[in-house]
Amino acid sequence: MDVLKYIMLAFFFISSVSMVVFVLLHSGKGGGMSSLFGGASMGGAAGTQIVQKNLDRMTIASAVTFVISTLILIFIYK
């Protein structure tokens, strides 16, 4: 049972750190950090939109992993 606790704590930690990083990478009103990875040249609007969609997917995946690992940890430590 201890191995399951450590595995879930690792998932919890990794998903929480990745969620913070992905949320900070989202663009605000001024373009944000995600424009650095999408090629923010004059005609690079399509590349930036693809990066934003992928960033949204990664943020959602890390949030779902965070919630699931939190619920499992609640039942383990109950």
C-alpha cells in the first residue's frame, strides 16, 4: 500500500507543477509566453493558434490528472 501512496503523490506533484507552468504559459491580453513558441512573425497567427490549442489541451490534461490524483489520495489517507 505504501508504493501506491508514493506513486499517487508523485502524480499529484507532477500534475500540480505542470498545471502551474501551463497556466503561466497562456497568453494574456498582450500575447504572452505562448507566442514565443508559435513563431510570432508577421504571418504567424496560424502557428500561434495551434500552440494555444495544444497548450489548452495540456492544461486540461494536467488539471484532470490533478483532480483524479487528489481524489485517490483522499481515499488512500482516509
